[in-house]
Amino acid sequence: MAFRKSLLAATMLALPVAAQAQPVAGLYVGAGIGINMLMETDVDLNNSFASPRSGTAEHNYGYLGVISLGWGFGNGVRAEIEGSFRSNEVDTLTGYGLAAPVRTSGRVNSYGIIANALYDFDLGPSIPVVPYIGLGAGYVFQDYDRVHANSGSDRVHVVGSPGSFAYQAILGAALRLDDMAPGLALTAEYRFMGTLGHEGDASALRGVRFETGSAEWNNFNHSVLVGIRYAFNAAPPPAPVAAPAPAAAPAPARTFLVFFDFDRADLTDRARAIIAEAATNAGRVGTTRIEIAGHADRSGTPQYNQALSERRAAAVAAELERRGIARAAMTVQAFGESRPLVPTADGVREPQNRRVEIVLR
């Protein structure tokens, strides 16, 4: 084990060039835009209004924008603070005893801050899409901007920007773009956001009688949006570094490490160069036995990783044979995830554990 640790400086010689998909860990930012459907709203007038005091507002499809700042805990759990804005034009405002035809105008805007807790579902190393769910709670203001309805000489006017406790549910999926930029992802979401209700000001003109009072209304939204997310601490693939100088005293055995891309068993150009060096040294030092051992990290199931390590070992053995090493001189083994170079917890993706060791004895 001490000898293996002494080789850690050489592990960068054949690191994969493809970016690795990792759970979100640390600080991230996100933003999204989309379509908002503000559901049919009951708008009830209070105080001095004479009956009828009930009405209904219907809205056209609107838009929303969201920005967020969050923290990933590296295990699928994320927490974030978001700011949001929604806007819908009022289509119809009916009721209150107004006779048809009723002319309606105005816009409803919602803006607020919500804290979300989310969980990402990892579907495996070969699947770049990560579904997630979330719940949120916060405070939302809803602005009734010059909402009124006219019918002949009668008019109803509702205005105000009251706030209320808000809650939401989130169902989404992220497409990881680590090959483009580590930590970058495209997102698509459905959201339901509701509040406990709002209260603003209202006025009504009924013939020659002018009345003032208050109005109460609800606020339920269905939203679909697309966005982008960027995690700041996603590490890019390290650049290759020079091999360490050979030790002054010869070791009883010479070990070469060949590394592989994530979830791959094909050889990179750098990996072929390492194998060529091993084949050359096997002829120079009078090697009597060549041990080839395949390994995998712990990001998949033990069964999958065992088969993956076998394919990696077979690929290295085939390349050695192509370079003139007799197959009879090789001992080929595979250990799956059972012998990591760098100990990790189950499910952790570690580039230094995706390797084949060539030992010349």
C-alpha cells in the first residue's frame, strides 16, 4: 500500500479528458423563464359594498422569470433562495351585478422570495439527465395593477399590492453539460405556486352611487419554464503532468498505471503510450511475469463495476500482446471496486480508481 501511495503523483498521466458528471456540491446559481397560467380567481368585495359583492377574474397566459442562489450538499440534496416574477393580463372580470357586455382591463403581477429544498435523483453514470423534486415556502406580493370592469354606467375597480405566505412544489430535470463546461446544466421544470390569499382596495360606481371598500382574492399558478444552472466548484479535468523521476534504488517490481475515462474501457492515446512504455521495460529488465489487474470506482453497482474492470484489463492485455508481449507471460485479473487506490464512500466517482495496474516481476 505504501508503494501505491508513492505512485499517486503519476496518476495524472492518463486521466480522462471527458468531464465527469458529479452531484451538485457547493455554491451554484440558476435562472429560468417560462409560461405562467394564473388560475381563475375569486375576487370578493367587502365593507360598504352592497350586494352582489362576488366576482371572478380570468386571465390570459402570462410569463415568469426566476433567479436562484443555492448550495448543493454533494449527496443529491440542495437548498436555495429564489426570487421570482409572474405577470398575467386580466381577460375578464365578471360578477358584481354587472350586465353584459363587460369591458375589462388590467394586469396582475406577482413577485416574491421563496426558500426551496430539492433532491436530485442520480440515474447512473451513463445517463446525463437528473430528475429532481422540490418544495418551497416564502412570501409573495401580488399587484392588481388598474384592474377594472365597466358595464354601462357601472364600474368596479380593484387595486393593491398585498403580500401573503406562499408555497410551491417543483418537478424538474437537469441535462448535464459537463463536456461543455463542468458544472453547467440545462433545466426544465413544472411548478405549482399558491398563497394564502391577498387583500387590497376596491371601489365601485353604481349609477350615481360611489362606494369604496376592500377586496380579497386568491392566487394559484401553474408554471412551465426552462433555465440554466451553474455549479461553481465543479473541477475541470486536470492537465497532464510530467512523470516523477525514477527512484534511486530499483524496486523489486515495476508498476505502470493506465487510467480510463468515466464508464469507459477503451484506451486513450496517453494510455497507449503508458502500455508501450511497460512493454519496452518488460524486454529490458528480463521480466518473468506480467500481472494485469483491472479496477473501477464505486459510482455503479458492484456487479457492473466488476464487468467494467474485466473489460479494461482485457483491453490492456490486448494492447500488450499487439506490442509483442506473449499472452502466456501475462496474468489477467479484475477486482471491480474492491481495491480502490483512493478509498471513497459508495457511489463516489473517483478518477484515480478507474485504472488498470501493470506489474512487471
